[in-house]
Amino acid sequence: MVRRHANLFITLFALVCPSAIDLHLHAAFRFADLDTHDGSAPQLLSTGINELKSESDIQYVRDAFALDISEEEAMSRFKKLIFKSLNTTATQINNAIHILAHS
């Protein structure tokens, strides 16, 4: 029963993913508008965002947005991340606790 609900959730989540990808791309393009693409990002470093304090932070965000890959590759990468996160020890323990609490 639990596995059936989990499979249903994953299926529904996969249907919603395109909307999430669209939101991701919107944010990525806004980020890219601020990025100078010349290896420096003075506008981004001066925004006051605590997580963006150095050039390496900016590069991390560039890599995370993965604007250099196709939409299909992005969706594939996103699905792999979903399944990777579902199989972590922390997620497995969290799911077990929820199963115990609701049974």
C-alpha cells in the first residue's frame, strides 16, 4: 500500500516537473541578466545576498542552473536528482518514521 502511494506521488511529481523547470529557467535567466559572463560578477557580488560572497559562489550558481544544456538534458538531470534524493539514508529514515507514525 505504501509503495503504491509512493509510486503515485512520484508519478504526480513527474507531471508537475515541467512547471518546476519553467520556474527554474525563469530564475536562471534573471540571474544570467545580472551575470557579466566575463568571469567577474560585480553586480551579483554587490547584491547583499549572503550566499554570494565570492566568485566561486557565483560559479556554483552558474553550474547549478546548467544553462549550457538542453531542456531535455535538464529534465533528465532533474529526474536523476529526484531519485537520488529519494534513496538517501536521511530520506529513508524520514519515510520510515512517517510510516510508523501513521500506521
